[in-house]
Amino acid sequence: MTSAVVRAPAPLLAPVEQRAPVLLVHGIDDDASAFDAMRARLEREGWVHLQAISLRPNDGSEGIPVLARQVAHEAEALRARTGARRVDVVGFSMGALVSRYWLQVQGGRLVVRRYISISGPHAGTRLAWLRRGRGVRQMRPGSPLLRYLQSERRPWGEVEAHSFWTPWDLTIFPASSSRLRGACERTFPVLLHPWMIRDARVIDAVVDVLGSPAVAR
């Protein structure tokens, strides 16, 4: 006698008109195309307003605050284009740290509803010692920028923050550097760092978080 496979029910998604526009921020050496798989899935699920940005430069030679201002500019353009009061932000790797800096230091938390960090170097990565560049130095464990961000006791304001990471990450090393105080946390058994934004399980979780009905505050 065979047993049927019981699948988890699909998450209840908010109506399309209640979803916030989404800004996608890539990692080092990437560009907007890194999010092609995630963007395609979000579009299939009904998202209309999606913006994947390309940071310049993308190699870590420029500082995190400079790149964060690019995120701020794109977020304001997205809000102006859609008329939305708040946006959702998904940041991957260096892009997660750049987005976090914008949220905490440059006023982003006033206009962001949900923030998903995917494998961000929030406590630094030892691999940053192998490269040069202002932004790379800021991603080294114990850098002044990371210590400053960590010193804020209540960094998120009204933002709903999430941290997705894989314990097997060898790019963000140690992998636990991707943890965020005050954020909802999920780990995924993904073998390689770049696969995190292409893995179906991670994308499912992104859809679930961004599409979940808003909770009254």
C-alpha cells in the first residue's frame, strides 16, 4: 500500500493591489540580471511593480554609503512611478548590506515596509581580506562601518526585517555573519552562495514574505 504525498498548502497571498513595489539589490560583481529567476517568479505570482537595480561600480571599489545612495535614488523613483508610500527591498550578499545601510543610516526605514536580506555579510566575511576596495574593506569583520551598524539597538523602526542564509556558505565566512539582530530568520540547505537567489526554496520564501497580508500595527 502506497501513501500519498501530502504537500503543504500554498501560502495565502495578499491581493495584488495590496502588495508593495519591490526593489531588488544584487551582490558584488553582479548586476540586475542576477535576479532574473526571482523576478520571473514574482511576475508569475502577480507582482507588477518590480525594479532590479545595477549598482555602479559593482566590484566593491566604492564605499557602501555611496552605493546605498543609489538604492535610495532607485527607491524614490519607484515610489514616484507607482504612487506607493512604502516599498519592499530584497538585498543579496553585498546588496543586503548596502540596503541595510540605507535603511539604518540614510532614512530608508521610513519608506520600506519589508526588508529581506539574503546571505548578507552583516558581521563581515573573512574573504574580504582577499580583495581590495573601499567597499570590500567595509565588509571585513570588525570594520568601523559594521560596528556602527551593530551599535544601533533598534535598527528597523517599523520595517519588518528578515534574514535568509545558508549554513554552508563559503563566501560569507563564517556563514553566521548573515544573521541579523531583530530579524525573522530562516536557513536553507543551499550549497553555494550564488545559488541562494536562484534556489526554488528561497524564492518560495521570498514570495511568502512579500506576499503575506499586512499585519495591522
